Amino acid sequence: MAQENLVVCGKCGGVNRLPPARNARDAKCGKCGSKLFSGHPADVDAPTFDRQVARSSLPVVVDIWARWCGPCKMMAPAYEAAANELEPHVRLIKLNSDNEQAVAARLGIRSIPTMILFHGGQEVARTSGAMTAGQIVRWVRDHLPTAAA
């Protein structure tokens, strides 16, 4: 029997149990009522980032970016397209390195855009530089355990 997934809401940070038989794309947060998967990566603050990584049973990809970064702006539509393809099996979020400097420092961010893949609360892979949607999807799938992909 498949195990329930724990999914952290991108809006309020509430942790939701999602039974495997339930259509994840239609699921809503029990706390705030927002859709759990919208195909749009949420821009998160430090507490929501920590909660996504620590509490979600889904793999989490974070794009560390900044408003002034040209390659970050260039990659934003590709990252959104990748979210639309990878959800609901993988959660994609964004973290603004200017707004969340302490988290960026804790993660050892030296250049942006940087994407980090977390699974089970642990960093699995990291890459820097702008990518196309296809490259992002391939990178995520190449670095996930078979059961999570």
C-alpha cells in the first residue's frame, strides 16, 4: 500500500496529508484553502523554506535568485514550465537571496541562479547557471531516487 505524502502549502506553510488515491493536482490546503499544486513555484520566506525542506515527504527543488540577476530573470519562465511538468511529484519553490540573506549564506550560495534539490530533508544535488525547462526537468529526474521520480 502506498504511503501518504506530506505536502507543505506554498502559501501558509501548513502541512497537509495527501492520500495516494487522491488527485494531488486538485488538493487544497486544509489550513488556508489554497491549491497545493498550481504549476507556479511559490516565492518563499526563510521559515517556509525550512518547513518545505524539513516537513515535506516530496522532493523539493529551490531556485535561489534575485531581482537584479539577468540569468535569473531569463530562467524564471523555464523554472515555471518545469514546475508545471514535475508537480505533483516534486515541489518547486523560489528563494530570493536578497530578501533571505541568512538562508543563502547557510546554503553557501556563491552564484545565482542556483538550484538545490532536497529529498528527505537532505541536499541531494546542486547546480548553478540558467537552464531551459527541459534541462531542469532532466536534472531533477537524473538526481532523484527511482521511487521519487
